Amino acid sequence: MALSEFRTPGKFVFGIGAVASLGEEARRLGGRAVLVTGRRAMAEAGVTRRCLASLTAAGVETVLFDDVEPEPDVTTVDRCRAVVRGQKADVVIGLGGGSAIDVAKTAAALAAEDEPTRTFHQGRKITRHGLPNIAIPSTSGTGSEMTNNGVISDRALKFKASIRHESLVPAVALIDPEITVPCPPRITAICGIDALVQAIESYLSRFATPITEAVSLGAAEELFHALPGVVHRGDDLALRSHAAWGSAMAGLGLTNARLGVIHGIAHPVGVRFNVPHGLVCGVLLPAALEFNRSAVPAKFARLEHLFGADPVAYTRRLLTDCGLPARLTEFGLSADAFGVIADESLPTGSTKANPRPVTKDDILAMLRSIA
């Protein structure tokens, strides 16, 4: 039997009001911090202010870096690294969706490195000890608060990939369903579908183990209870809690078992056609499930029992119920780019983890099904 590992954050705090413990958790890691977030959402919801107040009350000197864009670029990580270096930070805190958390995690991991982020994005290994990071998700979808990777884009080269290293795993994950309430319905839907895809792909992965299968299937169950209700009743804290548990558990599943062909395809599609990552994943889900059906019949049967319907039919209906399209026509997917996308998808770790071997023709067929 092959050796297996199971990674988790150093500490995982879940519940209403969890964000109030930020100052205390950060103080354990040092007295100087950088708080990394997006440009508007957390400030407008008052969460940035609450975090800064908690840090100040704990005696943590904090600098705010609030300039993370969706699908963040390598240059954004470089700018954040400069702020971390200038602050002489002991800890980096990511507050927001996956973009903010991924920038914070990556900047923390590269804090002691001299080369630009692009070199690590292209495969250079992290060799120096970085800084600890704290992750506070404001959406339920990416699972980045649990993972050992940061998903970053290089717009100049039209390339999106993960920087992966053990030092990216958060020292602390603070998951507070209450701060996900302001998340708009469409983003809630896209993030929720993304989490469900992560749960299913990590469950079906050929690198799955009994522990990851249990976590991933549990994640799918939590998301089954949350979706689509949380999209239409976003102030329901019970539904928000189901979604937050599902996202976190899916993150644990994927960081330990990897994913599948959907995520192999999603990154190049997203960066070339400017499609939200979770939306690409959700739209690809029915086709990929159908493709993998014959490879994992026992797991398919368990999913059918959970959903109370054939998984392909269930996920198609779920997209509609969440107000999401079944195809990506509006984003102008062009068959001219399908060959390049397929070539970029095939060698990824996600595609290699798929339970059924994938060919270029298989990927082209999936792309045609969503265009």
C-alpha cells in the first residue's frame, strides 16, 4: 500500500462569532501583522473594521493591504510581499474569498524568498521558511482556508496555476458563517457549486483514501443540505453554516486527495475567457460525471443515494435551481482555443488524479458540451 498523508490547518475554529478571536490567535504568532483583503466587500460589510479592532485590542500592530482583485495576478502577490517585508510582519492574515486568502497564503510562504512570484508560479521550489498565515473566508466555496496551495494567474502569459507548498497551509482557519451572509446570491451560487465540485472530485479521485473519502462525501452532504436554499435565503444562518462546513470539508478533501479533470480544464478556460472559476467548474460537472460514471460505479451509487437522484441529472437541475447557466455561451468560448486549452489541461495534477484516464479528445468533447 502506498504511503499517504493527511494535512490540516494548525488550528480550525468554526462558529458564529469566530472572527472575534482573530486578535488572540494572531498574537500567539507575533506582534506585527498584515491583513490582506479585497477592494470593497469586506470593508462595506464592516468586517475589515471588526478584524482591525480585534487585532488592535490584542496589541497586534497591523498594516492593511486591501488591493486584491478577483483571480489575482502574480504582480499582486509581489506587491503584497513588499508590504509584508516593509512591515517586518510575523503573520499574514487573509480575509475574504479565495482570491484574498490565496494572495495572503502565497505572500506569507514567499516572505523570505528573493525571486519574483512568477518564478515560483512557473515551478521554482520554495526553499526558505516563510511566515504563518491565518485564513478567514467570507465565502463558502474555494476551501482555501484548508489547503496547501494558492491559485494565482499570470495575465501577461495567460496562465493560471497553483503555487503549492506545505508552508501555505494556514496556521489558523477562522470560519464564521455570519460573515458570509452579505455574499450576493450569484456569488453564493458560484462558490457553492465550486465547493460541491471539489467535494465530488476529491471523493472520486484516484488518490482518495478512506479518510478523504469520508471527509469529501461529508462535504457533499453538507452542500446538498445548503444548495440551492442558501442562494435564495442568504440570511439563513443554518444554511450558511451547512455551506461553510461543506466548503471547509471539501478543502480538506482536495488538499489531501487532489481533484479531477474539471479543475484541469477550469483554469485555462477561466484565464483565457475571463469566466469565474466556480462557474466553469459547475457547468462542466454534469459532463465530467457522465464521463467518470463507468470508472467508479460504487461511488456513483453512494452519490445517487445521497442526492436521491442520478448524480448527472441532479447536478444539471441544481445549476438551474441556483440560477446558473448550463453552458458558457455568453463568455464567447471559441473552438479555436479548445486545442490549446486541452493541451494545457492534460498534464495538470488535477487531470492526472481523475479516476478515468483522460485523452485530448475527451477534453475537447467536454469543452464542446459547454460552449
